[in-house]
Amino acid sequence: MESDGDCCVGAALAQTEARIALDLLAQRASGMRMVQDQDFDLPADVPFRGPRKLLAHWPE
């Protein structure tokens, strides 16, 4: 567990970059939807807190 004074120097920058990228994706691909009924493979013992892949459908 991290204390208030012990964190990654680039964490805030990485979070800002991810927020900007996801905002742009949401604007430009407004028709994109997640594939229903997919299984999420979550990595164990890794600080990344998300699925290994996320399937999406983008209508033409």
C-alpha cells in the first residue's frame, strides 16, 4: 500500500494522458459499444487494474 509521500512520479501524467485519450475516443467514436457477454481476463499480481483486452463493436 502506498503512503501519501510514496508514489510514482509519472502517475499523475499517465492519468492525465489516459483521461485525454479516452475523452477523444469517446468523442470520435460515439457509436462504439462494448461486445456483450465477454469474459474479462484480469491479471493477477500486476499493478494494472484492468482487463487484458476489451472487445468493442464500431458500426460502419
